[in-house]
Amino acid sequence: MNTDKKWVVIFRSEKRKELPEYDEMATKITELVENQPGFIEMDYFSQEGGKTVTICYWENLESIQNWKKNTVHQEAIGLGKSKWYEYFKLEVAEIAYSYDFQG
């Protein structure tokens, strides 16, 4: 069992049908977040109909808070609200413990 504390951000969304400039911003945001201090890794899942889940793992809460202040990230949040998403929900949690299996 791994008891190293990590943090997770879960972003669930439902996209609109028209997504002007979405792909360009998604690429830019992915590159930026991967170079953000404290970022560990990201997983992304999508379903037909535009539902998505993005899970980002972080070293600590301060790193998440710093990422939220990033000006390009703030721009993407605004565009998400005005152009890209019908709905989104963001959750932030501390991981109490984790374990892996690899066969």
C-alpha cells in the first residue's frame, strides 16, 4: 500500500456540439499542465454524446491552486463556460492511500 499523499482533480463535463477553437486550446492546456510544478499525470476518458472525464494527479493542494491561477487556464475556463460545455463539475480530493497490481 502506498501511503504517500497525493491530490486528485476530477473534471467531468458534457460538451456542446459545436466546439470552436476547442482542439487548439486543449492542446495548449495539456502542454502547460504537464509542465506545471507539482503535476504528476493525467487520464482522459470520453463517451459518445460528448461526456468526458479528466483526472489529474498532483503532489499537493498548493500546486492545484497555482494551476487554477494560470492565465491561459483562466482563459480556457471562460471559453468553456461561454462556448464549449453544456455542463461541467470539478472535484478536488486528497488520496488517503492507493495500491497497484501489475500481472
